[in-house]
Amino acid sequence: MELMNIETKAVVNAVKNEDGTYTVEGQKVEAKDMASKYARVKPKNKEVDMEVIESTSSMSEEIGALAEALAKSQGEFQAVKKGTKAFNYNYADLEAVLASSRDITSKHGLAVVQLNLSKVIGDNLLVGVKTMLTHSSGQYISSDIYVPAMKSKSNTLVQMAGVNITYLRRYGIQSILGLATKDTDGV
């Protein structure tokens, strides 16, 4: 497969070995290290708007205390109410997602940390979010996700990057905590 070295931006080829490791430029690389060193190179299809989504995940060596705290939190979570309307749909905005979980996760020693990310692959600007679920024990799980940032007819590139980041933050929190949403109008 074709990958880009995140540090040097050089495009390299990688082969997955039978033992689960990878061979990259003649060097053996552990699977757990691949995401921090290499990103997939996606061909740009000029006929279709780019719908590339790249993601990686990682976790601390031990997650037992985090898993126990998350299980306790999930036992207390209620579905997040969809209360924001846009175009022809309802959705739970970022504030609703945070408000529904913050007190519960805090009580169990959990915190959600999110960082904005960006990178360029070829001619494509990708914006992303790293969502980390951390526990007071120091244990963590994290996920990075990137989507293309492209200007629209009514928004600049920077505005669309912000829209994408807010969207990724909302879904990142819901995903890492296992939160569901429900309509408030009964539909």
C-alpha cells in the first residue's frame, strides 16, 4: 500500500507481513506504530467531490480502570436530545452532547480532551480532531479523524474547516463515550 511518512512527507510503499508487522522501506514496523508514523495516500478523484475520511486510534497499555469508569458512566447516560434544526433535519449540537455527559464522566474520573488537527496530502487539505478519553489513572484511548476541507459557495475555506471540526468533535465525543441521540418530537 502507498503511505506518506508523516515526518518527511515522503511517499513510501508498505507491505503487511504475516506476523502483523509491516515492512516499510526495508524496515520492520510494528502495527501499533504505523498510525503515528504514516498516513494513507488517497488518490484525488477529480470527477467526484473528495469524500476521504482518514482515521487512526490508540490506547494506553492498560485500560482496565478506564473501562470500568466508562462502563459506570454508560450506565448513567441518557440519550442526547436532538434539539437543533438545520435544513430538513434535527441534530444534537456540540453543547447538548457535552452537557449530557460532562457531569457523569467527571464523577467517574473521566475527561474528554479534543485537539484540532490538520495535514496536507498531495493537493488535499485535511482537517481533523483528536478525541481522547482520559482517566484519572493516566489511562487513555484516543482516535484521530480527518476529512477534506473545501470551500463552498457560501463559506470560505476557513469557515468550512470550522464547520468540519465542530462536526467531528460532536461525533468524536458520541463515539468515544458510546452516546446515542434521540428526536425530541417523537419521530
